[in-house]
Amino acid sequence: MTFLYTARRRARARMLLPRPLESARSPRSPRSSRCTCSILAALALSLAVTPPAVVAQKVDSPVSPRALAAHDSARVAWEAGDYIDALSRWDRLLSSDESAPLHRDIALTTGEWHPATELSADGRSPQWSRDGRMLAFTSSIGDTPQSFVLDVSGAAPREIAVTDGSSVVFGADGRTIYLIRTAESAAVRAAREQLAAATDVTARRRAIAEVSLAEREASSLVARDLTNGRERTVALPDGLVPMDLMPASDAGVHVLAAEPQSPQQNRLLRITGEDVRRLSDSGGLVASPESAPGVTAWMVGRATRSFGAPGEMTASEPSLVLLHEDGRRSTRPAREFALSADGSTLAWYAVEDGANVLRVIGLADDTSSITVLRTESRLSAPALSPDGRSLAFQSMPREDWELYVWNRDDTEPRRVTREVQHDLFPRFLADGRLLAVIGEARHRRS
């Protein structure tokens, strides 16, 4: 899923859903904290630097004289070509509580108007149910993260469930959620107190590692039935604890699990109802599992960090593992991969003799691949269309990332963007359109 960030140029963003163009402003969420993200939809109040023709827009709601004066002064600067001053003035106005009636006018003057409904001022790791009617996300306030489930199929979002835990995902049946819950044990409290008392970098790093270990040891996998609120703890084999959760196509939930003392040596499990199946052994750090009908793929490599988070894979010798439902398994060198939604096609890129090589293969036989591109330019983010017939990816021909598309009948990839800014993380929509993100990370926050 690709995310864009709200265009209000402030230190905080908000978890948003698109709503109809002329709908009323949504009520404020009762929950707030530090960070948020905007889902799928586009920028609210986009502040583009390139000016369209200035056309006065109708303001329907009453505006305070002070806000109207600030708005008019910004418009005068905009019309005079002083865009930095105009945007600075609108930035201050948008930070006030009096700007709401002017949002549409500012947006249409500087760019486009995409109203959105605020779901949370602190939301992360959003997950859709398979039918698209429900949305789950985690919100962290203090030391206790909470998971929320909302019904977003109606005119207004409706809260279905709130429970302690993080990494929430939907099960295959659509009525069960899975999440990781950390008990407030004596060891967890003692480790957090030690972290709060740390006075230097070395002591703080040691304390962070102790907090991470204590929280892993106190973590469990919980399944919650949304129809009646009943919960059960899912037992994992061999003393493993859950590290992260991901949806697993129509076959349940993927669990990245590890022994508390060895988070860099994790395993991939699949939960389907009451069944827990191990997919990988303890041969390294498993990451980025994806599944489609009949096949599951993941990356495996070595961890480079030992304190805090489990770590990252090294640039040397990462591998792609492909597991078919009939038990066939293959491994090949790869840096990144993509799996088509119908399970028909796999794409990946690897480094061979100093060149970046992008390939696709049909999974019916999994024997003969097609070389899409061999280049010295950087490659990243391969994405396949749902039917596997089209491939999108990003490459850096010079200083910034650009997007390319390759179809089965093409002899070479076709460049589809020529932006000054980065074009990143392409994803195919069901109707053949391509969704992507534009700009550097610091710009995508605005």
C-alpha cells in the first residue's frame, strides 16, 4: 500500500481517508499524539510551488475578519509572484483554528482540493480488510500501543474495536484480527526505569537493548473475534515470540517470530485458524514475506545491528526464497522482489558482475526467466500488475528516481516519469493505473 502525506505544512500529519469533494469538515478525533499518515488518497490542501491561474473561489462559511485579512494578504503576494511569502502566510493561517472556511480556496489557488476525514492524529501501520470495508491501525500513546478497527464503509467511520497491542492485521475470515500484545511485567517496568535513568550514550544503548529483550519476552500473539470481542492467545512453537505480523493472501496471517535472545535469527510462520505452520528455518533474518494463491516468497539475509530493533540485512548475499504449496522450494540471489496477486509471476533484481539485473519468471514451471533490464543504474521497488503481465519499477538514470514500466510484449522498459523530484514506490491499481509517491521524504511530509 502506498501512502502520501497531508499538505498542511506542520510538524504533525494525520491519518486520513478521502471523502467527497463538497462534504462537511469531519469532527476531530478524540485521540491524539505525535505522528500520523495519510492513506492512499491524495494531498489535502496541496501547496504546489508552480502557480496555476489565480481564480477567486467562493467561500461558503463565515470567516473571521482576521483570517480573511491574512488570506487576502497571502493572495496578493501570490498574484505578485512572491510565492515564498504567500506560502509562508498561508502556512501561518493554516496553523490557526480560524482557517477551516478557507481551506478549499487556498487549495484551489495553489493546487488541488482533496478533502479528507481525520481518523486519528496518531496512526501507523494501517491495514485494510480483504473486502475493503474495515481499516485497522495502531496508535501509540505512552508505553502502551493500542490497535483500532474502524468500519469505513458508511458515510462516517464507525469504531468497531479498541484493544491493547500493535502490528494489527485481519485474518482470512474477515472477522478476526491478530495483534502483538506486551504484558506489563516486572522485568519490563524495571528495564524502562533503567532506560529513563541512563545518563550517557553507552548506558542508554545498553538500557534500550534490555527494554527490547524484556518486551520480547513479555510479548504474545493474540487473536480477537470482532463479532463478540472474545480473545485467545495463539501458542507459537519452540518458545518463539512474535516480532511482526503481515496478511498472507487468502491463507491467513504471516508471523515473523524469534527466540527472545536471538531476534536476528527469526522464522516465518503462517497462522490459519487454529493451525500454526512453520515456513522457514532459522537460517538468518527473514524479511518482506508475500504470498499469493499457491506460493509464498520472502527475503533472508544477515542482521547488521544487535541492539534495539532486530536489524537490517547486509548488502552482501541476501537471498529470495520461493515456496510453493506443493512443497517445492527454490532460492536465488536477490535484493528485492515482487509477486503478482494471482500467483502467476515473480519479479526480482540482483547484482551480477557489477550490474543490476531485473528479471521476471512465470511460476507455472519456475525454470526459465526473462531478463527485463541489465544496467549500472540503481534499481528498486519492483511491482507487478495483479495478472503479472506488467512490471513497474524505479531506476536512477541520473540524480533522482524515475518510474519505468515493462509489458510482456515490450522489448525494453518504457520510462513514464520525468520529474525533477524523486518518483517512488510504484503500485498497480486493479484498473491498470499506476500509483506512486513523489518527492524526497522531507517533502512528502508536507
